[in-house]
Amino acid sequence: MNFIDKVTVALSAGDGGNGVVSWRHEKFIDKGGPEGGDGGKGGSIIIEASRNQNTLATFRYQKEITAEAGQPGGKRRKHGKNAPDLHIALPVGTVVTKVTGELLADLTEDGQTEVIAKGGRGGFGNAHFVSSTRQAPNFAEKGDPGDKFEAVFELKMIADVGLVGMPNAGKSTLLGRISNARPEIADYPFTTLKPNLGVVDVDPKTSLLFADIPGLIEGAASGKGLGHEFLRHVERTAVLVHLVDAYQDDVAKTYQVINKELADYSPELIKRPQVVALNKTEGLDQDIIDDLLAQLQKVVPKNTKLLAISAASGAGTTDLLKQVAHLVQQERKHEAEIVAETESAVPILRLDDTVAPWTVVKEDDVFVVTGAKIEQFAGRTDFTNDEALQRLRDIMRRLGIMHELSRKKIAAGDIIRIGEHEFPY
């Protein structure tokens, strides 16, 4: 199965069922009271993070996700059947956004669930509208539409450690040496075509999740090579292990090229703790190793640990893991402290008086009414039913909209528009 880590899908939560108009029919009674039932709720789309999922390949061809609609109400106050919610399993680390960029969910823990598209509420049947002043309501509500929009699923692997470096720096070899992972290894660029994960047991009490990120090249952050599509997987790692091939012509420049790509992709990445490891040192004289380390020391920050290792033979990897485990522990502790401070802060809630619940604007000869609440009521209204339309006018009167229309000199017969609906004043 191909590795798919970013897809765009169309989401459609279920519409609510319509309420119905119905009357009791009893023997010897010409026309009984209203008995129309309410419509059922539409199904919502719920995503769940699962460790059993490791790719978004399921959605490579499934570009539409649709939940069921609620059933309409029935006679004798029978409530329409609620539609089941649609549950979708996604890999841990998936970020869900609207195509406009609005964040909907960030799945960081196994079993985490989020409702990303809500099903519509069912409409009320005519039995719901009986009151002391309305004994025989001859109208019912339509169900609310479910949420419908395009969303982007983007997988950003959550690992403790990310292995970065040029193609053929030895990342896959190192992952295979220290973990139970079996990545594809060959002596040509871009052997790794997808991120590989491996669990590394540092000691009996410490295990770390390593991610082998496909090789980066100069210009990766702007789309060159394979790095652009996979740099996102580096974002969530606590620590980076930067491998530098000892057989590069200029090890210092090689190190700087990769760091520049990380910085160009995200300024935060360059601040991530790093351990720099000069790799493939097997067979090299110590004088040569010391000279290469000295070259790197000139460009590596003073607080960054610099080591010489051989992923092929395992030399130096034990010390590397100890250094990495210590950094991961520090970084995760720091992250936990930030979360604790955020959660302990008491939010100050203020009413935003600058946002009106509704607005009335005259466009040409049409009076346009906008506002979430009144648009929702309009969406539930059957505009072919005079009683239903009168109810909408009553709601507008209670909200003060009719007064505002009068203030704007609306006249009998002028057109009012709410959402997609138009009707005369």
C-alpha cells in the first residue's frame, strides 16, 4: 500500500428529517387535533485517532464522506428515526482543517475523538406548535441541513526523535540498527520513499519512537526532491538527530544545508534540540575523524552535542541513544509545563458587543437580513405554507428585525431576503 499523508475530502453530515403536518382521525370525529411528529437528527461525522492506522491511503479514492440523513416525523407524534453517526478511524498525528485553513481537529492521542461535521437537527412537527393562541397549527419545520464542506486530512507523525540528513546519510541503516524497524536500504539516493517508524529500547525503563524522514536536499523546503512532502513529519518530534555522512566533500556545508532547509520550512524547527552525529566512521583513522569533527564544531552551536558513530557497525550508537533520551525527557517535561500553565490560566470571558445578532441592509430594492439565528429559522421554514411564513414574521418581530425594517422605510410588497429565501413584506 502506498504511503499517503495528505488528502482533500468532501464532508457531508446528514440533514435533519422534516417535521410533518398530521391530524388525528378518530371515529365520529371529523377533524381531531394536530399529531405531526418531529424529524430525526442527521448523522454527524466523528473522527477517531487509532494506532492501528498508519496512512491516509483509504481516502485516496474515497473523496466524499457522507453521513445518513434523519428520517421525517410520522403520524401520532411519531418521532423520525435519528441517523447513526459516521465514525472514521484516522492515524494518530492527523490534523484536520477546512480548505480555508480553519483547524477542526488535531489527533494527538490514541482513542481521541472529535466531531468535525455536525448533523442537522430534525424539524418540529405541527404537534409541537400547539399553544393557547394556536390550537390548530397547520405547518411544520424543515430539518436543518448538516454541515457540508471540504476538509484536508494531513498526517504529521508523532515521534520522539526524527532522523534528518542528506540522502544516503545512513538514517535507515541507523534505524535498522537500533530498533525493530526494517526499512529499505540501498546505495542510491532517495531509498526511503516514506517515513519509517521504529521503537528503540534505550534501557529497561526507556523506549523512544524514532522516525526516519526521507532524505533532504538543498531546496527541499521549496519543493525540490522528496523532502518537501515529508518535512511536515519533523514538526512534532521532540529531538532531531542530524546525521552527516563522513564521506561528504564538505561536512560543515552539508550540515548547514540541511539546517537551512529546516529553518526555511519552519523557523521553529531550527530551535528544536539536535544531536549531530558524524556517520560512516568505520574504517577511518582517528585523525581523520577528529579533523571532520573539528570542521563540524565550527558551525554546530556550542550547546549541541556532537558525536562520531557508525550505524553499520553500531559504534557510538549507545552514547548517541543516551544523549537523545536525556534531551527527549527534558523537552517533554518542558512541553508538559507549558500545557499545565495554559490549563491553569483562568479565562476571562467578555461579551462582544461589536457583533450584532442580526443586520439589515438594503441592496437595490431588496432588504437583506443576515444573522446566524434568523437564517437558521428561515432554513426551517416552508415558504409555500402561509402559516409557516407568518411564524417566521412573528420571530422576526420578537427579535426586533421588523422594527428595523420599518425604520429603513420598507413598504408593503417589498422583498425581504434571508439566506437563499425571498418573500414579500
